[in-house]
Amino acid sequence: MNYRRLLHGAKFWIWVVLFVAYSAGAVGVVLIDTYDDRYREMSKVKLTSVKSDADQRRAGASQAAAIYRAQSGMPFSTLQPGSRFQIVWPDGSVETVTVVDPSSPLGTEPVKGTAVTAE
């Protein structure tokens, strides 16, 4: 009898731990899709892809991050320095970017080895 109750309690707590771990992992991913209307016509984003030079990608990611911050519920605590996000460029290519300085026009830095070209 005690064995069944112990087994039932263990199963319950395993599911709770799995749910919490999955929720914590899912919350940490920010994805900015620049094909969305609010990003698509921005001057630094319009013609940018992972094949563009680093300064153009940094400027485009900084513009997209600024719009994302402005439209979030907490603009001063969203995408703080050191945080990472993935950006999908208008051509479909994707890369991960780190925020270095939110107030700078080149305030992001692409993470090396994370760029995936469009197919």
C-alpha cells in the first residue's frame, strides 16, 4: 500500500519538474521575424541577410530590437545588454544576436557560427 502511494507521488513530482523545466526553457527564446509588417520596411532591415556585412547586420538587428522593445509591455527590461535573440531576415536566413548596447545604432553583435542561410 505504501509502495503504491510512494510511486504515485514520485510520478506526480516528475511531471511537475518536467513541466517547470520546459516552461523555463521556452520562455528564454526571443525570435524576431523581420518579414512581419512592423519590421519589413525598416531601412537597415529591408535588404539584410546573413550574407550582408557585419555592420549592416548589426544595424538591422539593432533597429529590430528597438521596435521589439518599444512594443513590449516592459520596454526598459526587455532585451537588456547580454541577452540573446534570434532574428529571421527578410530572405529567410536566421542568426542569433547578442545585445551589447541598447542605445547604440550598432548595439548588437551576431554570434559566430549561428548563421543559417535561406534555402
